[in-house]
Amino acid sequence: MIVTLDIDRWNLECEFNNRDHRTDLNGVDRLIVRRGQPFTVSLYLRSGLYQPGVNALDCIAETGPQPSEQYGTRASFGLSANIDTSRWSAAVTSPPGNMVALSICSAPDAPIGRYTLTLGQSARIEFILLFNPWCPGDAVYMDNEQSLAEYVLSQDGIIFRGSYKYPIPTPWNFGQFENGILDICLRILDMNPKCLKNPGKDCSGRRNPIYVSRVLSAMVNCNDDKGVLLGRWTDDYDGGVSPMFWRGSVEILRNWETQACQPVRYGQCWVFAAVACSVSRALGIPCRVVTNYLSAHDTNSNLTIERYIDENGDLIKSREMIWNYHCWVESWMTRPDLKPDFNGWQASDPTPQEKSEGVYCCGPIPLRAIKEGELIFKYDAPFVFAEVNADIITFMKKKDGSTSTVTNNTIVGQKISTKSVGSDAREDITHLYKFPEGSDEEREAFKRANHQNKLLKQQQNQGLHLTIKVTADMRKGCDFDVFAVVTNNTQSEKKCRLVFGSCALSYNGFMGANCGFKDLLNVELQPGGERRVPLRLNYSKYGDNLTEDNLIRLAALLLDYSTGEATLAVRNIVLENPEIKIRILGEPKENRKLAAELTLKNPLPEPLENCCFSIEGANLTGGHVISERLGSSVGPGEDAKVKVYFTPTHSGLRKLVVDFDSTKLCHVKGYRNVIIGK
């Protein structure tokens, strides 16, 4: 006769299970496990002893508001002789007695989320199930421990900003294991419109990382839903804070939760991407933030950006833009919905730019599909392909209303970058998106993508060559020169007009006020000759015009009087902020108070008012931002200096992220890696 186990009480062994499933940084006060991997609970019997072959136990695992075996959100199973990691299963691993060690394993394709597990008539336990990139049967499986440490377990990272000539590493606290963050990530899934409309079907979809990453791409912005962040690309941040204010994702996610799922104000591309990365890692999907320099925003899917300039070389406003840089995320997963060999990194973009299937989201699309020009693959291949490959055609609008084509050698999709595994160095991953310029493979990819402009593009006019050169020392607060260099490669003398201007620039391509300008009507060049024309940029002129991006657009327009041809050279420069020096005082140990001495020298020829240092770091500052304000102004050349105290909670290598803010010098970032001992 089969006898059902009579369970009195149980122990979920959270500390052991969470450590074994690499979820212990979320805490060990509740059970958080990964799919396709066994976990063990201890059952204490009210009466009788467990005897193999005599005792039975009915197990039911359920997730979501409408559990259903049809949807895969309900699974019924009994005791087996051994665990089967390919499906829901349970087996006793202890000898006969009144304490039963029950090993339970979920299916490697089970939906992630909150579960209730009913054991027999009397035991009902709750746990959270996550994706498992350590499990070969899981669609997010990644066979490299160093990569897993970086793309799943690392709570901090580097996001590259600045310009392709001068990438600037910006520290970010992803904080995916900080207190309460996992619950917020699950709430994001629950608040998505597909879940609100059909929760049973949505919960079933959570077995699939393709579905989940697409939901996150939509939910990190708030354009169609109760998403996390509201974007703002002007200098008006009323009702919120500048995107430059944020040092990490934790404060953003907590604000969204405490504000009853109202969007946090404000985000821009690197903030959207960083929050999506935090949520993906929290749920168990390997994820990284990438930066594409000179990124095209193609609104009509023709793979061409048509830009118009006036006779001074200034851009005329258009919806199609070249962003100085643009950030998105890549997530690691298989793509069984596509033909073989398109597994691995998939690009998705949570910044709201264009609608996809009626919603502001983008991706996931395999990087290989972008590289090979496979634009019919899901999802949103043409848009991402254009971001890294679009052709630029520049027209000059003249005062008489006529237009003419301008020679321009800007190439989009430069220095596609991400943080290296195990170090803060920049890894160039352009080769994952594009074949080498001019190669046969590149030509084949363009044919496949029907990118006619690139295929038919004629050789640039080599007669007159125009380029912009800069000096190495371009710091905020300094005066410096930039140069337009004109070379005459023809056999005849040339007379030209050179317009050389500069203006403040936001990272997404919008131009601000003039920072310096000259118009030379009579530039004479002998055959083979070169002319170097300087333009002085003075802090007194550019200082009040700069955006928080510290970017200046340099544009030189050369008009050949003899042929009427125009050549345009554009270069965006980024002005260096001063370094924040970070000194750790005391021996760094977990649960021991530490001090950081923070110093910044004022580089400006005017005082800094309302100076404030802020620090944040996963497992360093208790999931909070700690700020210290200076009591007085800081004069030119003087040091702003404070001590900030914090108590690390976990040992290991941690990143202390520092932000300095003042009236004239805004949101200067710095960081220091700190090894915390036990």
C-alpha cells in the first residue's frame, strides 16, 4: 500500500540553496533558485518514517494568477528514484527516517517568476525561479565562468560615453542584488501591458528569454505603459533630474516602485540601457551595455541619413540624426525561432526611438544577422543595421533656395564598445556587427540588405582634401586652438572659401549656441599645397554654452570657386573634466566602517558654488547614495575635499562610484575599485 508522507514542518535550507544557485547576494532569508538545477528542502514528518517504495508525495508547482498545464505554468509530479534535470522532478536523497531530504528540480524551460510548491496535503512553500545561464539545458546557457562572473554576477561596470576619438569610461552601479531589487524587477514584468491584458499567457511567455528581453525593452521606457523611465533630450529637467545625475540603477528602480509605478524623470540612452542591464542580470540573463559611436537614427528604413546644412556648415534640424554615441544592451540566448547559427549575443534597445509592432521597443536581434545583412530576421533588424551601417548624404541649402550635394566622409558605426570581461578596459566589438570596411564580405552583406547607396557610392573627390585636427590638451576651463587643414591634391592653383565654425552639442546630435566662428573668403592653395587654419576656442565664449555632455561640434565647409563643389568636415570633441582623486582611509573589511577622502581641483577661472560629492557602490553603501556637501565655495585652482564614511557588507572586489556636482561643473564622475577583505 502506498502511503502519503505526513509532513509536520520543513526547512527550505535557503542559505545552502541560494549559495549553490548563486543567488545568495539577494539574501538568504527566502528561497531563490535557478531553473534546471536541483535544490533540497528538509521535511520533518509528523508520524511514521520515510520508506522507499512505500511512501508517495504529490508535488504541484504553480506560477502566475492562472496556473495551467497547457500554458506550462502548472506542473504536477511525484517522487522519482533520481532527479531528472530535463523536467520537473523530485527525489529523496536521505536514508529512511523521520527527516526527509527532498531534492527538487524545475524544468530548464520553466517560466521564471514567483512559485508556490504544494507537497502533499499539508506543505506549501514559496520560492522565486530565475533563468540559469549555468545550466546547459537553459536557453541562456553560457559556457564560460569568467563571462558569467561579468555578465550575470557583477554588480558594477563601465559605460563608454564621450566621442569615438575620445571614449570616456563612466562607472555605473548596476546593483541587481541589492535589497528589494529582484522584487522590483518581477513587478516590472507584472506591470507590462501584455500581462495586464492576459496574465496567464504572459506568465507562460516568461519561459522564453526572447519574450522577456522584448518586454524589458518596452518596459524600461514609459512611452506605452507604466514603464520605469521617462526620456528627456532637452536642457529642461523640471519635475525630475538630469540623466547625468544618476550613478546607478538602484535609486531609479526604487523610485519607480515607491512612486506607484510612475516613471522616473529623466533618462537618456545610457541610463535606459543600464537599467535594462540591471533587470536582465537580476533575472539571470547574461547582459552587457554597448556603445555605438556615430550612431544613425534612420526614421524611414531606407538605410540613408539625409542631412541638410546651411552655407555656414550648420545643420538644419531634421528627425534623422547622427548621435555622437548611442547605448543599447546585448543579451545572451539561443534563437530557436531562427535558422541555426544565430545564437549568442542579441541586441535590444530600450531607448524609445521608433515603434516596433506598435510599441516603443527594439529587438532582440542577433548580432550575426546585423553583420550579414539578414534584415528579415526578428526583431527590428533594419533599424539596428542602419544604426551601424547607414550611409550619410549631405545637401547644402543655399539662400536662393537651391540645394547641392556636399562631399562628406563621416562613417557611422565607429568603435562599438563594451567593458572587457574581468577588467575596466574598453573592448572593441565592432567586428561582431560589421565586416572590415571595403571587404568582399561587407559587400555581400550590403547586397543582402539591399543597401544600394553603399554599393553604388562613388569615390570621394580627392582633389581638395579637408580635415579637422585638434590638440591633445582640451580641458574644460582652458582656451585652446583647433585647426582646419586643407590640402590641394590637384595640378592647378585653387581659390576657395573656408567657413570654420563651432557650437555646443548634445550627445544625440542637437546643436546649441556658437562657440567660435571664422569665414575666410579667399583661401589660395598652390598645387600640392596645404593650409592650416586655426580657430581659437575661449572658455569665456564656450563655458556657458556647453551642455552636460561637454561636447563641441567643429564643422569646416570648403567651397571650390572653380568647380562650385563643396566639401564638409565635421568633428565632435569632448572636453575633459578634472579627475576626482579617491583615497581609501583604513583597512577595507566587511562590516567595518571605512572613509573615502575625495578631492577635485577646480579647473575653471571662476569659483565653484554649492559643491557636493556623492558616493554609491554595490555592497558598499547599503544600497543608498551617501552625499557630503561643502560649506564654502571653491576658488580657481583650489581643491574641493571631503571625507565620506561607509560600511561594506560583503567581501570581494567592489567599485566605489563617485559624483561631483556644483553650479559650473556638473556631474563629474569617478570611481575606484576596492578589495574588501573578510
